Amino acid sequence: MKKQITALALAAMMAAASLAGCSSKPAETSAPETEAAEETAVETKAEETEKAEAENGETEAAAEQSENKGTLVMATNAEFPPYEFHDGGEIVGIDVEIAAAIAAEMGMDFEVEDIAFDSIIPEVQSGKADFGAAGMTVTEDRKQSVDFSDSYATATQVIIVKADNADIASPDDLEGKTIGVQLGTTGDIYASDIADATIEQYNKGFEAVQALTQNKIDAVIIDGEPAKVFVAENEGLKILDEAFTTEEYAICVKKGNTELLDGINAAIASLKESGELQKIVDKYITAE
Ligand code: GLN
């Protein structure tokens, strides 16, 4: 079979060469196992390219380059449908597919590390993960700790209450109430500013919603898309029409890792332009 170096393979090699020396690890090694971490290898186009190359037999230069090709480790919290969630033994969702597409664009392999949401930034800062993709809202505070890519989604924070709740009809009505949030999220941060409110922090957004169904709390502040999923899965809940805020989701990298950030931004731009990004979103979110 005739040896062909595709544009993707070439781009892959260049990306791999420029990324050598960053925090990504050689393709052969697997990510460090942390106790809470669960890892899922996602087969990417990059892997397929690699396989095809191996089958075709590589030129010396190509072989040398592919040794530098790394694995991008994505830190996430897979409790956030439709962006990242468990489906059987797999972690799937919009962020996972966007990240896989980015890795493929960059010619890198790709792994998902599932950890607590408030561990994602420390994991990226320490270099154990290359980037965080977790429906993560860009905030000024977080920008002190990590660098953010261009935004890939606009999101909202919404309020969930019991369907028969006549008391809470808008964000203003949350004063003095007991509010459930997911620990370390923007919902948690906003809730802490509400006068006289009692804040109950849960490790998973779903646990906050469960507490609401059990009448342990009055409301939940959470991102709009997971809210829709959780309300659909639990009877007797509603989302208030008036959203709490609008925010932007982006991917975070270690401060100063401009090579990776530039690669991610270039990949996001090309995914937007080709319509691939919208296709991924449409697969998980049905337009109303
Ligand atoms: N968008 C929210 C935040 O960034 C929640 C993200 C999440 O729970 N995965 O804080």
C-alpha cells in the first residue's frame, strides 16, 4: 500500500512536536490513578491515524515525530449531563466529544479523568491533567488560577423549585430560603450572596435535586442544561422562567501554557466553522 501522509497526520505531527515538553505525557503511559479518579480512554481520530500509519509503515521522520505525540488528559466531573455523564461504563457528553475533536485536530490521543468538580482547577494547575472541560464557567476569580480558552457555549444558572411552590417565583424570592448547590460551582458562589439564605452544598448537582424532592431544601441553583435533565428525571419539579445569570463555558489550561491554549482555540475555531461543534451540541440538546 502506498504511503500517504494526510493533512491531519501532518498537522498532528506538528502539533505533537510543538507540544513536546508541555505537561502532556507520551502516548504509551497512562494517567496517574488517583483514588477518586476513573479513566476512560476515548478512541479518537488521532488514534485511528496512528494505527493507519503503523499499518502503512512509517518513514523515519514520521516515526520520530510520532514518538513525541502525546496524550491529552482532560479533567472533568462526569455528573453534569448533557456535558459529561456516565453512560454504561463510558463517560460521554458534549464536553467529551468537543475535547475528543480538539485532540483529533491536534493529532493527540485523549483520556478522561473523572474527579470532583472543585478538584479540576488544582489538577490542571499541578499539571496532572492538561486541561479541564466541565461546563466550566469563566470567572474573574478562576482566571487568577488558570487560563481559559475561547468560549464554546453560553449557559445560564437557573432555579429549580417544587412544581407546586407558589412562594418562589423569581431570584428575588430566594432571600432567607434554604438553597442547594453543587460545591464549588458558580451556583454555589452566587447563592452565598443571597441575603439570609442557608446554603446546602452537595458533591453532585443531582444530590441537590434529590434533596429538593425530599423537601430538605427550598430551591436549587444550577446550570440550565443539567437542570432540564434532572427535572425530566424527577417528578414534581419546575425550572423558574427567570434565569439567575448568563455565563460562558470554556476549557481551562495551566497558566502560561499558551501552546496548548493556542491549539485548543484553533481547534474550537475550526470546529465552529465546520459546523462540527453545533452537530455535537445538537446530538445532546434537542432544540425547543
Ligand atoms: N458552570 C458551573 C461552574 O463552572 C458548574 C459546572 C459543573 O458543575 N460542572 O461552576
